[in-house]
Amino acid sequence: MKDSTMKRVEFVTNISLITVALLISVILIKKGFWGDSERPDSRRGPTTGTLISLPGVEWANHRKTILLVISTECSFCSGSAPFYRQLADEISRNRDARLIALLPQERTEGKNYLTELKVPVEEVLQLMPDSIIISGFPTILIVDSKGIVEDAWVGQLAPDQESEVLSRLKCEDCGST
């Protein structure tokens, strides 16, 4: 009788431990993939109307600033290099716009990475934690002359999204926004 009681207690204990482990796993997965929904800025990134503050960046010097937020460790960033070259080319024809790259790596490493990708930018800055909360790499932000986000795209862009970004720059040539 003692053996059957011990086996039953052991069985119930094992089931309880497995249940607790599953619950903890679900909570950790949810936090990792969807972020903490209690924080309004959590993993959502800058939205239209967000004021961006970056040390040393004078927004008023250009009508538009395109922030390219990338990482040397991001395969989608490397895969998007042809579009970034096209974007840089379009910006070079628009005197009222500039392209700034933000990377979590040191500036020198970021500059070397962009040189390898053959993506010319006006400036490379190190993305400091909490300076801009983004939901992933790559992120493209169009910022106006007051530092306010006009548009944001996250992830590797589809061809129609690339066209949308480029058309936002071309509109500046025609004087409309």
C-alpha cells in the first residue's frame, strides 16, 4: 500500500512540475515574441508624429532626414543593400534630404559595414539604447526638419514598399508632401 501511495504522490508531483514548466515557457515565449503590452513604447518603434532627438543632429538643416536603422548582424539589412544604394542615389539628387545610418555597433564598424555594402550615407551614428526604440532591423524613418517622424517602415521591404519610400522623396522635388 505504501508503494502505491508513493507512486501516486510522485506521479502528481511530476504532472505539477510539467504544468508549471509549460506555463513558464508560454509566458517567456509571449514576452519574447510580442513584447510587454503594458509599456506603450514596447517593441513598437517610432510612429508618425514621434519627436526624435539625436545628439549632434540638426534637423532644421534639411527638409527631410532619412534614418536608416540597421545592424551589421542583420541579414535583412545586408540583403537590402541594393535598395539602400538606390535610396542613397535618389537622396543625392535631392538637396533638401540626407541619409543618416544608425547602428548599435561602434561608428567605425558601422562605416566599414556600409562601405562593404557600397551604401553612401552622410553620417554614421551609433544607436544608443533608449535613443530610439525600434521593433527590429532594418527600420527606415523619414523625419522632417523639426525632428518629427513622418513615416516608418520596419523589416526588409517588399518592392511596393521600396517604391513608396522612393516616391516620398520624389514628392519633395515637386514641392508637395
